[in-house]
Amino acid sequence: MIANYKNFLESKTQVGSSGGFSPLWMPDAAFPFQQSLADWAIRKGRGALFADCGLGKTLMELTWAENVVRKTNRPVLLLTPLAVSHQTCREAEKFGIECTRSNLGVFKSKIVTTNYERLQHFNPGDFAGVICDESSALKNASGKTRLAVTEFMRTVPYRLLGTATAAPNDFVELGTSSEALGELGYADMITRFFKEETIKDYLGWGRKMYKFRGHAEQPFWRWVCSWARSCRKPSDIGFSNVGFELPPLVEKEHLVENSTARPGMLFSTPARNLHEQREERRITIKERCEAAAQYAEAHNGASVLWCHLNAEGDLLAECVKDCEQVSGTMSDESKEEKLVAFQNGQIKRLVIKPKIGCFGLNWQHCHNVITFPSHSFEQYYQAVRRCWRFGQKHSVNVTIVTTEGEQGVLNNLQRKAAQSEAMFKQLSQNMLGAIAIDDGWKFVLRERKPKWL
């Protein structure tokens, strides 16, 4: 009866299974923590690496792909954000791994990389493995990209997700990653671990939120750690941080005084809701862009200016000297061309929206960032991390140009940053403490027998 009860408990844990194999090859140039993470991912077969910017996710992904190729003698597809596929091929060449880029589904090498936008040109039956680089693209439960990628991966034996910000401030979104890997589905995860509550804000608007069931928080993190590994620095998984210390990050706010009151107001007041925040942003475009231009031109080196409105981008492109803009109206080829040019130092100052270029690109040559605030902590985090990442040699200056009316936006960003820290702390604690891993890479949970057995 004891054995049956133990089997019953194991059937309820929903921990991820191990469907991989022992590594066949490991690059000598990889750091010990990178080898450890790659080794775990290869043995898992289907897993996620939530490693921070600059920790070498590309090398770990390529190592995983090379092992799948050697094991199956079949190709692996590596999906990336726009312009990152060029970067991936350069990284592969550096470590002696054959990887080529394809736009239209035609390829010759066993490891082929393409952008998410090109997925429709490929056939899942051609591949033994699929890698999603910057897999936070899958976070939107109803998004077209997530649905297309999840369906594409459904029949592929080996799968790997890699990102620095998996659900950076909302752990419910981890369910979309789990579903893509073939683990517990998003809806099933919600049902098992969470309950729905309606929270009202100060204006009386109701918003649905998910909170842990009374018994479920610890089992939830154990479950996540059964199919994912997370670290923001090597010491998070028990390795030395030598060589991975970040330079200082200097964040400051530039407050623009709003001399124009919003329609219907006698004088300027803090924006209370999203509609008023948008109005505030539109009527202060000129003042904010002029302030951003001053910070960009006062810096001798490369600068990146992040905007959110088309009008902001167009005005910045006009008033900032030696500047190029990447806009949504451009073709993918034109966007890639300018992004690569900025990365190579051919463009001194770049104006761009976070949703276009804040994922995956390595801009350690730039250490001056100017941005306008938004409610998306993920976009802000990733935008800063394009420059402030391991490998950066200088302190990074981040200037947030805002107005008095947008203080609520900044407060929301700070709240989300604290929530993100709490999530990653939970992941790290569970990986090092709550879960024991035996020699067979099986997750052993500490269960307690009831008294009646």
C-alpha cells in the first residue's frame, strides 16, 4: 500500500519528464555554469533556460542543437527575433558550429536559424528539434505567434526555450512556456495551481487576477523547476561569478514640466487613468523629444532612444543629429539592415520602439540609453539590457524622460520590478533547496505518508 500511495503522489506532481540523452559534445570554451545548464537541457530533451542577458544563452542553445543533430542526424530549427539570426550565425562560427540562416524554408546545414516572422515557410516534419530564442514571444496566451509556434512544435521530439525574461512580473504566463514544451497546458496550470479573484482599483474598475490556491505555491515552483532552469548570475546555480560582474547602472529621471493642461482642465494634474496618461503623452511630445535629444547629443558615443508613439519616433529622428530611425512601416529587410548597422557601429544614434528591437540583440558598444516610460516592465528591462549586459565595459546611463502626469506609470514599473525580483528569488530558492536531483536526473519530491498507512 505504501508503494501504491507513493506512485499516486508522483502521478499528481505534474513534474516534467526526462526525454533527452547524455551529451555527445560540449564546447571547451563554455564556462562551467554554461556547460551545466546545457548538459541539463540536453538530458531533459524538452526544457527552458531562463538565463539573464549576456550569460551565453546563444552558445547554450547552439550546444543543445549540435547534440540533437549528432544524436538524430536530423536538422534543428532555431527561431529568433528580427535581426538576431545574423548574430546567431556569427556566434556559431566563433565556436566552430555550422549554422546558416534561411528566410524561405530552404536550407543545407543541419542547424538553421530564421526569424519568428518566417516560420510559415518551414515544415515541422523536417526537424528533430526546435529552439525558441527570446521565447517570451510566447507569453501572450491568445497571441498569433504563440499559437503558431506551439502548433509547430507539437510534433517535434526535442524542444528548447531560451529567454532572460520569462513572464518577468507575472508567473501565470509561465504556463504558455510549459504548453509549448508539451508539459502541463496553460489552462490546466491555471486550474491546478491558481484561483481567480476580481480586484478593483481606486476608480472602481474591476480587474481579474490569479492568485495561488492555499496549498499550491510550493508545488507550483517545484513544478516549474522540473522543466526550467533560471539564473541571473552563475552563483544562482552554485557557480562562481568571476568574470560576470556587471558595471554600474546609472538610472535617472528627467521631469518635463507640462505647460499645457489636458482638455477640460484648468491646469496640469497627474494622470489618473490610461486615457489621461495617453493624453499627457501626446500633448508633451515636443518637450519630451527635445529633452531626449539633448541627452543623446551630449554623449560622444553611441546612443539608443526608445519611443512608443509613431509621432515620438518621427520627431526624434528630425531633432537628433546623426540619427537613424527603425519604424514599423519598414520592411523586415530594411529593419534588419539598420539594426545590424547600429550593432556594427555604422549608425551612431538609433531611434526605435521596444516592441521592434528590444529582444536578443547585443549592444555592448552602446552605454547611453534614453527612454520614455511605459507600463511594460518587460520592455523596459529588455531595452536597458540590450546595453547593460555581461560583456559591457562601461557604466550604462539610463535617462527616463517623463512628466509629472506620468508618475503613476513610473510607480507601476517599480511595482512590477519588485514582483519580478520576488519571482526569480522563488525560482532560485527552489532550484537550490526544495528539489533534490538524483543521478538519473529524476526530480524527487519530499512526501509525507498519512498516519493511516
